[in-house]
Amino acid sequence: MKTITKLFSIISLLALLVLALATPVQAFDGRTGENVEIKADEVIEDDVYVTANNFVLEGTVKGDLVVFGTTITINGTVDGDLIVAGQSVTINGKVTDDARIAGAALKLGKTAVVGGDVVAGSASLEVEKGSVVEGELVVGAGQALLDGEVAGDVMAGTGSLELNGEFGGDVQAEVGDPEEGGPPMPMFMSQWGIDVPSVKPGFNVGKDAKIAGNLEYTQTKDVKIPAGVVAGKTTRKEPVVEPEKVVVPPTPAERAMTWSFDLLRTIVTWILLGLFLGWLAPKFMKSLMDKVQSQPAPSFGWGVLAYAAFFFALLVILVVMIVGGILFGSLTLGGMAGTIIVTGILAIFALIVGFVLVTAFLAKIIVAWLGGKLILARIKPELAEHKVWSLVLGVVIIALLAALPYVGWLFGWLVMFLGLGALWIWGRELWQARKAA
């Protein structure tokens, strides 16, 4: 459920982004494609918005540059703000104003110059020696290697941080415990089209670093700062652990109570919902149970297909939203673009809600009800067709098996695929019947 909620949130943000980019069409240059390049002799007298797999700027943009892609390289000049998000982002050129960059791997090359502030969020940030940030640097990252020059203050929240450059203001750093460091970052980023440095876990200050202001760092232990590096005052702060955020492991009794309560809640919910569906649509429920009983193997197979089809449908709707928003936006039909995006969001929302209800409740209730009927038919036939007892028995058994440690999840998926496939077969037969009529 949490994964689907996150997926819907990401899709909604993307859609709103497309809407924002599609509306002010009279004031920007929009470009999209697999590979997009602004050549060295090209000068664009406007803001530029780009979506591409690979993007390279060699020329000049006399306005803001906004790029979303996989590999982004800025070798030219941006005479305005730079806003980019990608898997890897490399800046070798000049940005006269602020740079807001996000991605897995970020790098300010040795020839990079940023006239304003840099705000960066990433797994890895490298500011090479020779690069210049004329404003402040704000970074949140898994690791950061700062070898270049930053004229203003530096504010960093990282797992690992190394300072070797020159810093004209104060440095505030909150860095992870060196004893909790994981494997080197390059192990996870070797195929990302950019060289990623290996930063030693914790907070590290090189002997060639220069900090003109104060240094304030948060660490569990004192860090050795070479003499003459910090012109101002050096202060270490203890990490603040809020009492309400301290996780106390539950006792075995508490875990057992939680497990029992969750199981009871699941059983009651399935029974009440099953009784409601049996009262509301008895023929529909019976038809689905018949499909599972008579076609168990096809039901499972079609269930797996239906599960994959759901995510494919989400992808199709998302692509239509993005392409439609950009297309109609470029044709100055902002209202049409907005309609496409809003309609797409509603369709995605309806699809996700329906999918969750079917997989979390309907599919499992169908199999549980059928299972209860089959068991009662063997031990007490007169109760097999009872609307309550067969459902209660089946729900209790299915819920208990699905709650088993280590193997319960596998049984839960099997039940879900059976019920989902029965619904797929029922819908396909209904469609074929109406089509034939």
C-alpha cells in the first residue's frame, strides 16, 4: 500500500510539473528528445526547458535553463538560473545566477563557475579544485567532496564530508557517524556515466583547506582539524536525539499482542466486507468463486498478467499525460494541456484505488469464501451454503496462513493472483458476451 501511495505521489508531482511547464508557452524555448544538444555557436535569448535522456549545453542560454534527464552536462554558459535534475549532472561551464541541482551523482568540474548560490541534493556531490561558487553552498547528500572555492557560507548535511578547498564564510556541517559508514559509493555508481569519488566515512578536513569564518560541525566525537585551517572559532555539537524519536524495541509480549490484534482486525474487516458484497452482489460473488473453482490454473495465470497490466496501464497514462501536456503546451493550448493532465490524474487515482480494493480485499475474500465452502462441504455439508459460516471459516484460515512468518507472504500472493485472475476472466467473458450481442 505504501509503495502504491508513493507511486501516486510521484506521478502527481510529475503531472503538475508538466502543467507548469506547458502553460507559459509564450516565454520559453522547449526541447525534448533522446539526445538534445545546444551547440557551441548557438545563443538562445530566452528561458529554455528540456526533457531528454542525454543533454549537453555547449552554447549560451540568456535566461533560465531547466533540464530533466538522465545524463546532463553543462559546458556552456547559462545567463540566469540553472535548475536540473538527472541521474548524473556535470557542470563545467558558467552559471551567472543560482544553480539548483539534484541527482544521484553531481559534479562541479574544475572550470565550473557559479555566480550565485548552489543548492544540491544527491547521493554524491563533488566540487573539484578550480571550480568557483561565488555565493553560498547548501548540500544534502550521502557524501560530498569539496575541493573547490566557495565564497560564501557552506551548510552541509551528509553521511560523509571531506573539505579540501577554500571557503570564504562559515562552515556548518552535520555529518554521519564514521563508524556507521557503508560500502564505498563508487561501488553503486560505476555505470552512471560519471566518476564518483570515494569519500572516507565521517567528517574529514584536509591540511590544505582554508575556512575564513567559523567551523561548526555535529559529530559524536572530536575531529582532528589541522592547524591554521580555520580562521575563526571551531565548535563541535553533539547530535541531538529527541526522546520521542528513540525507537524502543518491543518486547516479545508486545509483538505477540500486536500480531494478534492485526490478525483480528484483518479477519473482522474481511468478514464484514464479504457479507456486504454477498448481500450487494450475490451473483457476482458466486460467479467469481465458480471461476476459481473450475479454472484454478487459468485464474492464477491471468492474475499474474492482470497484476503486470495494472502497472503498464499506469505507465501508458503517465506517458500520455506528459506527451499531451508538452504537445498542447507548445501549441499554446494551455487549457487543453491542463485538461489532459487533470483527466490523467483522476484516471490514475481511480485505477490505483480500484486495484488496491481488489487485491487487498476482493480477491482474498473470494478465495477465502470458496475455501470455507469446500471445507464445510466435507465435514458438515448442511453448512456449506450458509452465507456466514463458510465465509468466517475461510477468512480465518486464509488470514492465519497469510500471517505465518517467512512463508505467509507467498501464500498471500498466491491467493491474490487467484482472485484477481478470476475477476479478469469474468470481465473478459462479460466483454465478449456484450460484443457478440
